[in-house]
Amino acid sequence: MRSCDLTNIEEAEAQVAAFDPEVVLVEAISNPLLRVADIAALAEIAHEVDARLVVDATMATPILIQPLALAADIVVHSATKYLSGHGDAVGGVLVARASLLSDTARRYGILMGTLLGPFEAKLIMRGVKTLDLRVRRQCESALATADALAGHPKIARVHYPGLADHPQHTLAARQFGGRFGGMLSIALADDSRAAAAAFMDRLTLALPATSLGDIYTLVTYPPVSSHRDVSAEARRAQGITDGLIRFSIGIEDAGDILEDILLALGWRWRDRHPALRAGCRSRPKET
């Protein structure tokens, strides 16, 4: 297995040509830095060496992207996340072209087992019924939150494809149809584990969890969760700093989500942050 930055098309083309893989695997939106891959371009690069492009579209969801329409060969989703949407089912989904489903996927499915239990399947089907409504709300709230936090003195960087300074903003706008997902990450100006822990401890609305895509806003710390087995040097090289914190935005009131984050950053109600709507349901106590 070889890894490279697949958001860099020139690097991806060179690496694929040199390595000659059978499979190219990419996240439509990467975890936790929210980088965006050009699926159509990568499909062309993979097919030049007769490789199959497999796209993990979990964080993008089918609402933002349908990779098969962009010439990808296989799409995978963690159904535990957005498809279920309520944090109460574990499962996965594989979507492929008919020829792959009837051959490769079917063969491996028989060997490894692919059937969900009926109760898990029912929960995921229930979630899919509200997927479009949930994702639209989460995209709107994530964009509003990211926009309000950008430039905050205690935040060094907001990672969100909907911001104009995101390196793949133009691609994301085109590829995702004007929506940018419900995930965002912030890098604290105080780039330390102590600062990250203190910030997360002060959150009251956002729930600590290593999952995503729930109706509730979730927060996680990548250095000790998704990237705990990656060395500190490798994490820093990737841009995953000690002060990086990831949010999965839920369906709560957008003002309440922002208020929770601002309070954890040390904001006070009397400061009257201009991005907060007047109708926030809960007024925090002065501290």
C-alpha cells in the first residue's frame, strides 16, 4: 500500500503511474482536514492504468456527491454515520457498477458476509428517509459556524470547504452543487493538547464522540482518536496539529451551536458577537 496527497492531481498522476496499483482509494472529503478530491480527474488517472477508483463518500453523503456519475467504480459509506443519522446502528454500504456487483463484490460478499441484521437495517432505512433534510440543515449550520469562527483571535485556522480560503473551495462548490458538508475542524491558536482539552471540557452542547453524522453536534480530538496510531511528526506533516479539533455539526439551532463554541473559547454574552442571531434559545450564565 502506498499513500499520497490525492488532492494534488499532478502528484496523484505521478504516483499512480509509478506504482501501477489495482485500486485507488480516496475520501471525497478527507478526515479531519476536510480536503476535497477531484473524483472525475482521479477516475481518469486510475483508469489509465486499469485500476479501480474506490471512493469513501461517508462525509460527503449521497446528497452532496454520487461518485459513480463521475466515473468512479465503487462507492463505500459507513452507514453508521449520516445514513443512519441517529448514532444507534452499525453498518456499511457498498455501491458499484452492475458488473462489479455481480462478480467481485458478490464473490467477496459470499466469503465474508454482507447482510445486516434486520433491526440494524430497519434503523438505517429509517435514517435514510430524513437524510436529505438533515444534511441540508447541517450544511447550512456548518457554513454559518465556519464563517463566524474564521478570523477569531483564538483560532489559527478553520478548515471548511465552504470558506473562500479553502484550497479546494472552487472544486467543492462545483462538485458538491453549492453545499459543503456538515463537518468542520478548527486549529486553536494555542497549539497544545492542554488547550484542546480545556476547550473541549468547556463545551456543553457539543457531545464528545469519535463518530460523526448524528443529529447532535459531536466533537472529537483527532490526535487521540482517528490518528492516535500516527506519529506526532507524521501528523504535523499532514497538518494535524495538537490544537486541531473536529466538529460534526448537528441539527440544533445554528445560533446555539455557535454560542457553545464561542463560550468554550472564552466569549461572554455581554460581548454581543455579531454573528449570533437574536433568537438563540438559551442565554448562558455570566462567568
